[in-house]
Amino acid sequence: MKLKTLALAGALAIGLSLPAMAQQKLLIGSTSASSSHYGYFVAVSKLINEKADGLESSVVETGATMDNLRRIERNQIDLGLVTTNVAQHAKAGTNKFKGHPLDIGLLWVYTGAPQNVIVREDSGVKSLSDLAGVRFNPGIKGSATESTTEAVFKTLGLSADYVRGSTTDVVDMIKDNRLAGYVKSGAGERLDSSTLDIATFTPIRVLSLTDDQKKTLGEKMPDISLVDIPAGAADGIPAYSTWSFGVGVAAGMKLSEDIAYKIVDAIMSDKTVQGEAMASVKGADLARLTLQYGTIPLHPGAAKWFREHGYDIPARLDPAKS
């Protein structure tokens, strides 16, 4: 009897331990802990742990997109932060990934970064072509904005007298009329705080892509997205079109379809946690952002979620067509 009791106790102990043993542990690559994006990924991990059955995740501080992609390749993390333009280069094996494409898929995009071309209203610059010979900052030195602006201008045959500098330096130079303007990432469909600071005492204009320029970029630069910003990006700013990239989450194909589906489902069903962690995500339609800003095919698990929830997946994002 005693032996049977011990056997039963052992069996119960093993049975009770099975759920914990079955937990699939995931590592999420983020960025510097000082970034607001790191806080966002802490919220993502919380959602996965609470809503995705059988999954347990932790956040790893990393060097952001490039570091995360290399870590995914080395199986050091399972998913991580990426910008959609760099993800496209990684998938296609171009730029810094030339001849060495990575087998990755997009899970979701959580915020967009429209690249706003801002000029002083009194500069006389009314179109992108008017920037030829004009002192102009293409983006903060060393940033994705800077490199993308230069690529866009080269593709469109545009030019400007580029002036480099930090955000603080460039803003001061525009205020003092030493620069006509700059390119600055927006905060969703709103102008960013540094641009609003300039506009407080200096009337500004936001330059728009023409239809022909949009067509050219659509054909020649698959790493960026083209967005139409409605009127109201700031007081008195009319609607305009510009280029953009998104910030999202990618995973290697070693992440199973089932796990990817569970993660995306946990993220898309949330209405509060992500928005509390990052202001630009509050109230955002993450599914729409993903379809708008995505530049590489969805991970099969993510694609399954989108299809099951009634979304039409464009060809460029459909893993079945890649």
C-alpha cells in the first residue's frame, strides 16, 4: 500500500510538472534599454507570457536591427526588432547582406516612420527638385533617415547641398536660416517634436512626392514604403506623400508556424498593454500597419493569422508567392 501511495504521488508530481516542462522558451531581441522601443518589447514579452499558451519569453538588450538579424541567423534569439528597409535588404541579400540573404519572415509592424521633408516657408523651395544647390540636411548623421534620403534622391535624380549634423545643431541652423530644411522621421502621421519646435516661430512647408516620383520609387526601391499622409500632420499642413519605413518584428524560419501564429494572435488581440508602453502604438491598427509598411513576406504563422481574420495579403507579403 505504501509503495502504491508513493507511486501515485510520483505520478502526480510528474503530471503536475509537465506544463512547466512543456513551456517553449523564446528570446526576443530588442534594442538599447534606454530606448522607448525597449519598453515596447517588455510589453510584448508580457503579452506572450500571459496570452500565448505554452510560450515563455524574455527580452534581450541588443544593438537593434542589424544585431538582431545576425542573432536570428545564429539562432541566438527567436524574434526581434527590425526596420522594414533593412529587413528587405537582409531577405534579398543586398547592401550589407550582399550575396548572403537571410531566411526571415515578418511577424508584424508596430509603428511607421514617414520621412518628412521639411523646409522653411520663406526658403522659396516648393518641390523636391527645388532643393538643387540649397543647403539642406538629409537626416541626422549616421541615421537610417540620412542613408535612405540619399538613396531616394539618387534614384529620383535629385540633389541638394548636404549639410551634416546632430538634431540640435540642425534645428538651430534652420531656425537661424542657415539651412533651408531637413528630413526628419515623423511620429506616425504627425510631425515630430523637433519639427514642431521649429514651426513655433518659423513657418514651414512639407514637400510632397509627385505621382511620377512615387511611381519611380515604387519600381526601383522595394526596401521603402510610400505613404499618403492626410491633412493635419501639424496645424495648417495639407495632405502630402512621402517615403517611409516601418519598425516591426521579424523571425527566422526555424520558429514554427504554430508558435508564430500564437505570438501574432497575442499581439493583435491586445488593446491596451502595447499602447501604454509606447505612445505611438496607442490606438494603432497593427494589422493595417503591417500590410502598409511590410517589405518582406510574412512568416507563414503570421500569414495564417491574417488570412483567418479576413485580410487580403498583398503579393509582396504573401509567403506562398515569394
